[in-house]
Amino acid sequence: QVQLVESGGGLVQPGGSLRLSCAASMVTLDYYAIGWFRQAPGKEREGVSCIDLSDGTTTYADSVKGRFTISRDNAKNTVYLQMNSLKPEDTAVYYCATDQFLSISNYKMGYSPGYWGQGTQVTVSS
């Protein structure tokens, strides 16, 4: 059973930064991809970014390109999402997710992985 735990959310002013972490246990991430998703109140869940842990390939939603950076530390089984220049519309609960079928390709097509963390709240407000 894969366990994912997100951390690093909080309240930040517009233009500020946060770094989210996704720690995975019960699995070695070397051959997995990890995706970040978010869901704002009253809105559908959307993909934010994904990283292929075998080769470091990444992809981003258009709304966060140039502001967010996904990275990984395979030794720590952890994936990070560095979020800069935050906007009020980035306010959401952020989740990381994975399974053995997740890839950059199917992430882009809206694939929903089987394992999810509990989520971490990000609020961007003055």
C-alpha cells in the first residue's frame, strides 16, 4: 500500500512563495511518476504538474508555467512543488498522487492515479 503525505501549505500573500512536499512510503519512487493536483471550492480538480521520477521529465498546467517548479529527491522518496508568484486563484487544496500506471503522457490526458495523499491547504490572500 502506497502512502503519500503532503505538507508545506499555508496562508501567503499574493506574490509570495510556498514549497509543498510529498513524502512517499511503502514504495520506491525510482520508477514512478508523481503528479500534483489541486481543487478549489466549487471547482473541479485539476492537474498542476507531474514528474517522471525515472528521467526527471516534467509537465505543467498552463496556469502555473513559469511560476511553479516540480522536483524530486529520490533518496528521500519525496517530490516537491515550489510555488512562486502566487495568485489568489492558486488557492486550493493541493494533493499529490501516484500509481504504477501514471506517466507524463496519460497525466496530460487527465488520468487519475490510484493513490492520493490527504491534501494540504494553500490560501493566497492579502
